Amino acid sequence: GAGVSQSPRYKVAKRGQDVALRCDPISGHVSLFWYQQALGQGPEFLTYFQNEAQLDKSGLPSDRFFAERPEGSVSTLKIQRTQQEDSAVYLCASSLRRSGQSVAKNIQYFGAGTRLSVL
Amino acid sequence: ILNVEQSPQSLHVQEGDSTNFTCSFPSSNFYALHWYRWETAKSPEALFVMTLNGDEKKKGRISATLNTKEGYSYLYIKGSQPEDSATYLCAYTTPMNYGGSQGNLIFGKGTKLSVKP
């Protein structure tokens, strides 16, 4: 079956440019997470959606980062005025269950990521 | 600070060797421990999710154990094959709504395994 799809796979941006990264989760998955993996680090949480509601955006590093999921399926992570420190792999993951006590042990299914390079 | 430590950082073994990695995590406010395998240019693939102290999981030649009291998990690969070459990530979750958590994964930096034929 279709997994989580992310596009583009690679993106090169000039410093100051705006970028938009897309995530198509597995159909029917209510929960959607975005993570950022800088070089040499583990993935770090950015934001979480339950359907169309953004329930946690505590990991977004600055107000230049914005995420949306308007119809509760496809999500877009937008980065305005990109900086060199934004260079990273951006991972999207989806899972089946709604927010609740058991969701913390639900498997998250990941896309292959978007590698962003800011020059 | 909710740190996950993985060791070793990288590992080179010969085909047929057995190997193991360590993941340590804060034992307080623990809910679940996840192991993922991430091959280059592919999606991270879930291997195991464990919640209970003493849990042991097995999938083919790969197995994992969990000690929640002391805050560590081991991942074992028996008879490594070249196709096992990947980065192995562990991550844990805190109870829902602890510190605002919505079930997001807190990752270590991973162990990069290379298996030579």
C-alpha cells in the first residue's frame, strides 16, 4: 500500500528564499508529525497535527516556520526567509490513532524526507 | 533536558558477526521506547515498540530488550548481513500531555552500522 510521501526529495534554496515542503500521509491517519534532522543529530520534533488541528507547535525553531494541514490530510511546512541553519532533512510521519493515552506507543510511519540545502 | 544517548556512534562488522547497540533514556516519565532502521535514501522503518520493563521483542535476526527502571534498551543483530547496513535510531515518548507531549518521539543520534561482505 501507499506509504507517506514527501516532496520534493531535495531542495536547494538561496538564503532569504521562501520554501514549501509537502507531506502526503497514509490515508486515514489522523496524527501527523514533522521532524527536523540537522547533520550529525537525531530527528527533532517540530509540530503535531490531529486532523486539521495543530495541537503542538512547540518545536518550531522560529516564527519563520509555519505548518498547516487545512483538510486534515496533506500537510505543508513552510519556511520563510530561509537561513543557512535551516539546512536539514525534514521528515514527516503519520499514525492511525487520535490523541489519547495510547498514541505515545503507536507506530509512526515516516516519509523519506526532504533534504533542504540553503546556500 | 530529555536526552537519549546511543552507542556506539558507528560500527563496522563483517558479514556473519553478531552485534548489539545501546540506547539510554531518562527512566522517569517514560512511556514507550521505539526502534527504527533508516537506510540511506529510504524512509525510517519501525522495528519495535516496547512499553513494559523486561519487554523483549524479536523480528527475524533482530531482537530488542527494555529496562525501564535503569533507562536502557539493547538492540541485537544475529549473523549480520550487508542488507542490515543502516542507521538504527531509538526514540522514546513521555506520557501524554506530560510537558505538553502529544506523543512526539524524542530521538537519539543513532548508531550507523556497516556490514562488509
